[in-house]
Amino acid sequence: MEIDNAIREFLAENFLYGNKDGLPGDDDSFMEKGFIDSTGILEVVSFIEEKYLITIEDDDLIPENFDSINRLVNFITSKRKTNV
Amino acid sequence: MCGIAGICTLEGSKGISAESILRMAGALNHRGPDETGIFLDDSIGLGHTRLSIIDLSGGSQPIHNEDETLWIIFNGEIFNYLELKEGLIEREHRFYTSSDTEVILHLFEDNGSSCLSMLNGQFALAIWNSVSKELFLARDRMGIRPLHYVVHDHRLIFASEIKSIFMNEEVPRKIDPIAIDQIFTFWTTLPGRTVFQGIQELSPGHFLVARDGAITIRKYWDIPFSQPGEQLDWPVERICGEIQDLLDDAIRIRLRADVPVGCYLSGGLDSSGITSLVKNKFNNRLRTFGIRFEQGEFDESKYQDCMIDALKSEHTDLRATNDTIGATFPDVVWHCEKPLLRTAPVPLFMLSKAVRDNGFKVVLTGEGADEVFGGYNIFRETLVRKFWARQPSSRLRPLLIGKLYPYIFNDPRLKNTLQAFFAKGMEQTEDPVYSHLIRWENTSRAKVFFSDDLAAAIGAYSGYEEMKANLPESFDRWDSLSKAQFLEMQVFMSNYLLSSQGDRVAMAHSLEIRLPYLDYRIIEFMGRVPPVLKIRGLKEKDLLKKVFKGVLPEVILNRPKHPYRAPIQQSLLNPTTHGSADFLSTESLGAAGLFDGKKVEKLLNKIRKTNHATEVEGMALAGVLSTQLVFRQFGTFFTCDLPHDVVPTVFVDRRKAA
């Protein structure tokens, strides 16, 4: 599955309990839209680490990497490149 | 402390049966197991259940004035009744009891509704004028005691608790979608509303008059805050001296009772301060009661033990385990009569039973200090976010947020995202409800579980807009701390803390709580104190700490603040508490139609699988389960039968036909 679809599916299952209609747009900020609560980002991190077998450093944990679907896709893509 | 109930005919001449009033009183038996009193005439029926605390032998209600034209039923205490009585005796009022209730009646006789401003107490009352056929209902300033009413079929039906109103089978028992939306935003309904359509709560500081078929409601008191420029310019020492004097007197008059008075002691600053003052100044043989938790993150035993050592008090503690919290939750919801997004009321419900089992009817508690003296993190958070917003690019200012919430910032991985979370809406500093937006928006995330039908019934309704429309006229001119304090007191304290963690869970076991920090003289004084003195830098309740310097052990004065909370998913999804599973089944959810069964199922599976719930998921779990409980308990499970074999000890029948 494409990364963006996998992310959407995870977000819908995990934060919308199956309701895909409520997903934010690809560039919408999770924080601004109130989509993820203060600790929800850690669930996203665990998902990415497990699914894509990449290690995420504490310094990576900034909104620039995690705060929208597109930012997540870009982050995962670049991480996988560097890990390879 | 008691329960009150009544039916007043607004139009027509349909009589009121003794049985209907007896049924209403019977539903309030837990509030007043000692006596039951009934008054009937052709226009009204009044019912009273009594928990005898003052004038044990003579204070039976209803109580009348000299010529028996005025009749009162009363729930609560007037702590300054002795002082008020002196003036009434000088004005040649004759008393036939030594109760505080009779004092109110004579005061009303002389002053009408303005008598309310003279009362220092916690109360809900009804006074019937049998000549003018006028009914007067009133509630204390902060809403410590409850009072609900409904107008149905040309009758005004009122009672301390909603279940008593519902003993009249013809009153519809329907969940109000707007109320659910409010609870899933503010943790409670906004003032005046209950979770049932048509059932109103008389707001704190208000009175109601029913006469000639018309009902009028008036506010007689509001939480007072002075605007900058009008605040006190006294030196700190003088302010602390005044607080000390007020607090001493608030405690002194709250120890008035013809039964022994105990104290709640958690180990926090507020209850420790009250118990120490009681011990040092009033009662050397102190009896204290406290909660201990099975799970360490909720427990304050270390500080509680420190205070027991310091006070040498005879102490009883209640151990709240996850199993017992889960098993007791349905009973608590029944008494609170509204959905709960928290389990924190449960241990307090269990504690009140332990206190009663030890023979006590009255305790002093430390509630209210955080609101009045500026103790909550949400107040400090507001100040920090405003400070940060003045220089949004600062790298140092956001670090202050981490200092407020060390227990959620202790994961270094979360630092950046948490800062981003608190930065959200940071620039909206002019929004009148700025201080509470993060909390309310976070809570609102639990609305994702609403069914399509419920969401449609709520439509475009906005709780924020309703709240903003009802703010005091001078609100805009207040400083940001005063604004935050007001919102916290008006919404959270009056409707949740004093109810679901106060009156309801104590009175469930016939226990009266008394709250010295909410003496209106203290609230009015603190409303004039400049905010900078309440929270110094990041030091919360700084003035109260100064007052307690030398009174309390240093370890209590300097301890980190520990919010009172109780475990949610560990209690409610506990294998030993099977009950909740039935209410959360897809069938049960579908029958109620309020929540999306599939989403709730995913939530439950997720929590069970990970053994963890986020803040919002915990609130959603408690909220969905308790709403389901309310739906059932007040729906198909509800019975209008007389719940106890209630025999009135006082029965006054003035019906013409009688």
C-alpha cells in the first residue's frame, strides 16, 4: 500500500475509530484542526516505527515532520532513503 | 441537611394528592433519613426529608411563622443563624424551634427576597405564602445545594433531585441532545440546564417566584471580580491578615452543629489547612477521613500520613481499588443524575459511606480553594500562554509550560509536540474564553463517538456562543486570571465539582459537606485582590500558602500540586466489573441511539489491546458508559413506585376538602 493510504487508514482507525469521512486534508495541521491530542503523536510514532522499520530520534519529533499527512509522507520517505 | 420537593398549581384547580408528595419525598430518603414532613393546601404540596443536625428534637419541617401564613421547607445550613436570630428577637419575632430554618422564615417575612443577601450558608429552600398564594424558591450563591424544577401541565414541580420530580409519572424523561453536547465540551451542562429535556436547575445565586400562574426568576448574587484599577492596593501582610480572619470565622461558624463535625483530609494544601486550623483553634479531638488509591499515580498517602502525624488526629482512610471504583460507578451515576467524563466522583461516594459508618453526619472539606485562591494549572497555563504569545518565537518561554505539567512532559519525546499543542490558538488572547479553549476543544474530540442522529439533533448549536452570551457585563474589563477563575467557578465548580464531587456523592450516604473556602465573604474579598498576588510567577495559591506558613509542615507547603483524579479505563474496563459491558454492547448502544456502536467497539478494542487510553479516550469511555447508564436508569429501569415505606412524622393538611 502507498504510504499516504496506509497513513490515512491508520489515522482513521486510530483517531476516528473507523470514520474515514472525518480525515483531515493532506496539508491540514493535526494540531490546528484538533485532530490529534497532546499525546496522540506518540501513537503515530509507534505506528511508523513498527510498520516501516525505521528509528525515530527525539530530535525528529517536531511538528514539521509530524503535523500533517503530507509531512508524515515526506518524513517517512526521506527516513527510508537515509536508512537504506 | 435534607431533601425538599413540591408541586405548585399554576392554573386550574386540580388538587395535589398526599401520595404524590410522599412519593417525591420517598425518592429523597437518602438525603434525609431521619424524618419526613408534608404540607398540603388546595394550591400546593410540600415534602421534606430531614437529616437532623441542628435542633435535633424540635426542628421538624415544614416550619411556619407566628400566624401560620408562611411555610418553609429547607435543605442546607445557615451558618450565621444565631447572629441573625438576635436581630429578629429584637423585632419581636417569636420562635418555637431553635433551628436555623425558622430564622430564614422570619427574615423572609420582614425582608422578602432581600433576606437572601443576609444569609451565609449553603441552601435550597421553598417558602409558601398561603395568603398571597406565592411560592418562593431560592438557591445559595455558589450552588452548593441543588434545586430542580419543571413546568408540566400547569404545575410547577420542584425537588432537590431530578429523580424526585420523575416520581410524577406524567413528566417526560427524555435525554436532551444539547445537554450531551455541553457535557462533552465542558464536563457538565451550563447553568440552568440538566441532561433531561424540560427539567431546569435553578442557577446558583438565583431565586424563583411563582404567583398568579406566572414564574419569574431573578439573580441576587454573582461571582464578583474587580477590574484593574479598582482592586485592593493593600500590602501583602494586610491581605493575608484579612484572609486569616475570614477563614477562621468561616470555619468557626461551620462548626456549628448539634452533632460532631469531622474533616476530610487528602494531604493537599487546602484540606490540610482547614484541618490544622480546626485542630489548633477549635477542636483538639479531631476526627479525619481520607482516600487512598490502589494505583500509585493517583495516591497521596505520603502527604496524608505526614498530616496525620502532625495533627495526631484519629484518622480513617478508605482504599479505592480499581475493582471497587468500577463496580460502584453505576450507583454514582444514579446519584449524580448526569453523564460523567471522570471517575473521580466514585472514591468520594465511597468515602462518604465510610464517614457515615463511623457515625458522622457532617464534615468540613477543602473544596473551593483552588478556584478562589488561584490553584489550578489552567490558571497558570493561561498566564504562561499569554506571556509566550507576546513573543511567539521565544525558545525559553514555552519551556514554562513543561514546568506546569511535569507529569505529561516527563517523556522527552513529547516535548516538541506538546509545546505545539499548547501553542495552538495562542494568539487568540482576546477571546473571552481563551483560558479554557484548549481544555474544551480537547474534550470535544470525544464527540466523534456521537451517533449520526445525536449529531443531527445538536446541529449547529455552539456551547461557546451560549456561554459567551451569558458572561457578566463587566467581564471584558477583567484581567485574564479573573476571567479564567470566573469560568472555572461558574461552569466547572458549580455544576460539576459541587454536585458530582460534592453534594450528590455525600448526600447519597446522608453526609453533609461544609466548605469554608466558599464562604461568600472570602470569595468577595478575593475578587478584589490583584491577580499578581494570587499567582506569583508560577507559584499558585501564594497568599494561602503565606497564611498557612507556620501552621502547616514545610513539606505540605512546598509539595507539588497533585490534581485529584481516579483511574478510568483500569476501573471501567475491569474484568471484575462485568456490568459495564452490557451497557456498552452494540445492541445496548443501538437501542439508546446516542452513540455510534461501531466506533465505540473500536475504542474498547483499542483500549483493551493496548491496555492504555489517552486523555480523550478515557473521557469518551466514562462519558459513553455514564450516558448509557443515565439513559437506562431514568428510562426503562425507572419506577415511580414509592421506594420506601415512608410515614410522615409531620403532616399538615390545609385542604378545604380535608
